Amino acid sequence: MDEYTDLEALSHRALCDMAQVRPVLDKIADKWTILILTVICPKPSRFNELKRRLDGITHKALADALKRL
């Protein structure tokens, strides 16, 4: 019986941990956000510089991704 109780407790804890992590994953889990982070992590960049470095991103997609971040 203790084994099942321990498994239930671990399962509940994992679900609680996921509830805390999920909002962060939702913010960074799209194509452009990861690419934006790889550009701005080494040094801050202005909007137009980011747009030039991220070939193919639209103005709206960049603006929306930056707002989410």
C-alpha cells in the first residue's frame, strides 16, 4: 500500500510542478521566440537589428514575440 501512496504523491507533485513550469514553456515554445533569444542573449539588440538578423520574420511576428517575452 505504501508503494501506491508514494506513487500517487509523486504523481501529484509532478503535476503541481508542471503547472508552475507550463506558463514559461508556453511563452518560449514557438519557432521565433527561441531564435530571438539566441540573438539577444549574448547582447541586447534593437528591434530593426533583430529583424535584419532573423531573416524571414515579419514585423508583427517579432513585435508579438517580444511582447510575450
